[in-house]
Amino acid sequence: MRSNEIKKGYDRTPHRSLLRATGLQDEDFDKPFIGVANSFIELIPGHFFLNKVGEIIKEEIKANGCVPFEFNTIGVDDGIAMGHDGMLFSLPSRELIANSIETVMNAHKLDAMIAIPNCDKIVPGMIMGALRVDVPTVFVSGGPMQKGHTKDGAPIDLATAFEAVGKHESGEMSDEELKDIECNACPSGGSCSGMFTANSMNTLMEAMGIALPGNGTILALTPEREELYRQAARRICEIAKDEKAREEYKLKNILNENAVRNAFAVDMAMGGSSNTVLHMLAIAKEAGVNFNLEDINSISKRVSHIAKISPSLSTVHMEDINTAGGVNAVMKEMSKRGDDILIDNPTIGGISTLEKIKDSEIKDTNIIHTIDNPYSEVGGLAILYGNLAEQGAVIKTAGITGDRVFTGKAVCFDGQPEAIAGIVGGKVKAGDVVVIRYEGPKGGPGMQEMLAPTSLIMGMGLGDKVALITDGRFSGATRGASIGHVSPEAAEGGMIGLLKDGDEIHIDVDQYILSVNLTDEEIAERKANFTPLKKPLNSSWLGQYRALVTNASSGAVLKTDL
């Protein structure tokens, strides 16, 4: 066992003495040591109850002959951090989480791990850290939140609350209606109830085979979810106690190139958050997988979009997907389009991907469509290229509310605060392309999510009449013609930084085009006279991050060699 390095031999007497101080007895030193990586934090609705989840999992680990050691990571609630400079710390937190997992697991030579994430950057951060450690790891999330309801019974969620601000701003919603939504949009603990970033990543963990079936859809704080926690704990002990299994189920043997491709295919079928692109590219890099941004469109062309979930369809939430058959049913149906849509691959549960889904079926075709009746013949995400995005940009096609071809005049803002003020102040009109720049990983720094501008646009009735492009990123709750991750970003001299008000921008989603109608000579002249804006900082951590981070086309990972 890996943990023998800290617990076996006479020279480890001091080490065992310290471990005995934590409560270990003689018999415990022959058992596997299991790291229980918990992301409990009282600020986040998907996490405030995870301390109790940790107790359940530790109890089950002990009952199955192993020794649990719980430790914690940090977490940022993107919804609470949204719309102010707190959001600058959200994406950088992914790196701190990954570093903390690597640090604790390798410093103490633990044999295996069970990870308890749930929301936003915490899921990918834990996966990235676990890949560096490469021991058997089962992921089991806290689970999705129930959908909310207004007093008249209409289903609502966090996206409803953000868009309500825009409706209130334009006079379409009363104070009373706004308060009704505030009090009921998030009715319980769990990751926000739509196919936002958290639930997108939690379903993709099923697709990658690193979480057990139901991880993405079984509601939080239910008996069914508790049973999933216990199953996960039993499974990690089963692996950890078997020398052969400890080798066979190392994380990189599960999360390989096939797993990454399966994750992107499921993402396309379910119209996941555009943030999944950013995180899956970073995960692929940690896994040592050769997967690039341009590979995504080739997958999208072969996958039917068969499940539409809030924010793309406001009446459908994760609990509805669960009732309709869950992620396995989506995977089984999407695989009918061709033998190579999903690649058979090992899973942490002990059975292969195709074996796992072979008996699954759709229980409600109004919620999960068949491949004969898809929302679209192509997937719910696309990568656009052109002189405005030489290294790519991302659009959640599943969330488009207007035309898939759009040409309009640029209205440029150097940052989100300026954009919000401009939108509220009436600077944006039908037919415009809103440009928000200096919000990329380096320019922000931190590549903050921008749900507030897109929600304002939707709430003010402009959702199908304007487009928005940014070198920043969007919340999974964003909908509309919103294009993010434009690379190169403005802070590194990208074309988005050279745009001027009135420039004509052309978007063609089906042809994967994002361009500005300028001649090569005009572009060269602008570049010759361009100095990127560098925002002042009063944060040591963000300064470190800005110096090391790469752009979105490579997953906004940190450089390890300078």
C-alpha cells in the first residue's frame, strides 16, 4: 500500500505516534488509508450540508475495513460572487483547489480518495488535483437542488432570479413579483437546479466513468442521494483493499482520452454550460490527453442535442432528467446514432461504459428526446473561428434564442462594470453586438463569469435582437447569442482589443465563424498603434495568477515553466 511509506517499519515510529494522536489503534495500520476530500463551506447552497455527507461517507468507510481521513478544500459561490470584483477570484480558485488536493494526498501518501464536490470550479479543481495524485478515486457530488416555484406555481431557478433584475429594471416586473422570485428560486440545498456549470460537470463525471450512475441527477438531501454516498464509500474500499484493483483503477486509467471524448459527446447531447469547455481542456491536460479546442466541433457534428434543460428550456430541471431516466438514458439514446458516438471504456464502478448503459431507457420522451426527434442534429456547443478569434471562441448553441447568423455593429466596453452601466443606460440597441473585453484569464484577471450583462439583455427583451462577445466567460445560466472565451484575449493583444464602436461583426454559428469586417491593412494599422490595458490590482494572489495563466483556448491553466 502507498500508505506503508508513513506507517510501516521501526523508522516510522514517530509517524505512527502522530497518527495515534488522531485516534488510530494497532489494527488500523494494516488497513488502507482513504482521503475524504470534502468541499464543505457554509456560504454555498450546494455545500453547506457536505459536513454531514462527510460523516456518512466516513462511517461507511470504517464499516468496510478502511481508515478515512477527511480534509477540506476552499470554495467560491459564483452566484454570490457575480456582478462585483469577487468574481475575479472564482476561476483562480480552481487552481487552489487542485493544489490542495495534490498537497494533502501526496504529503501523507494516502492510498485512495473519495472526493465530495458539487458546484462551479470545485468539481474541475478536484478532478485536476486527483489526476496529479493518480490513485483510485470515486467522485460523489452533493447533488442538485430542487427547482423552485412562484406563488402561482411556475417553475423557476437562479437564472430566473438574474433575469428578473432586467425585467424589473425595464418596468416589466413589480417589486412584489421580484421578491416572490427572490424567496423561491433556490428552495433547498444543492447545486442550482438547471444545466448550469455545476450540474454540467456533475453529469460529465458520470460520462467519464469517475462517478457512479445518478451522480448528476439524484436530488440533494434525499434518501436516494444518501444511498449513493454509501455506494461510493463501499466501492472505494473494495478497490483500496485489493492490490490488483489499486493498480487497475488508478484515476488516469479511467479518465483517459476515451473518457474525455465521451464527456464532450454527452455535453453536446445535453447542452451543457460553455464553461465545460474551459474545464475539460484543463482536465485533459492534467490527464496527459491530446485533446484540443478544434476537436470539439467534430464531436458536435456527430451528436444529436436531445436534452434541453434550464436555462435553455425554463420548464425542465435536473430532477426532471432524473425522473426521465438520468444521464445513462441520455447516453444510451445518443449512442443509437452510431457505434462510435460513445467509446467503451473502464469506469470506477467496475463495469464498462457501454455495459453501464445497456439496459437504460428513456422514461419520458418529452424530457429526453429520441434521436429521431432531437432539438438539433448537432450538439449544444460550438467553437467559432475567424480573424476575431484566431484561437477560437465558444458559444452555447443550445441557449441561442435568435438567429444563428447575425451581423451587427460593435458597442465596446472595457470590462463588465462599464458594460452593465452601458446596458442599463440604453447604449445597447437591437442589432448591436455587445463587446466586453479585458475580462479574460489574464485581462480580468480571473476571467469572471458575466451572467449579469446577459441577464439584463434577456430581461430587457433584447435577447434575440443583440449578440454579445467577450474574452471572458459566462455562467452556465446564460442564454442568448453569447460568445465567450475569445482567444487571443485583449490583454495579450488579441483582435477583440482592437475593435472600435461601429465595427461590423459577423457571426455564423453553423459555419463556425466569428469575424470583423476589416481589411488586413486596417487590422495591421491598429495593431501597430495598440497597447493592451493592464488593470491595477491590489491582490497578491491575482497578481500571481495574471503572471502565470494562459488563455482560454488552452483551458486557462497555469504555466509551470517560465
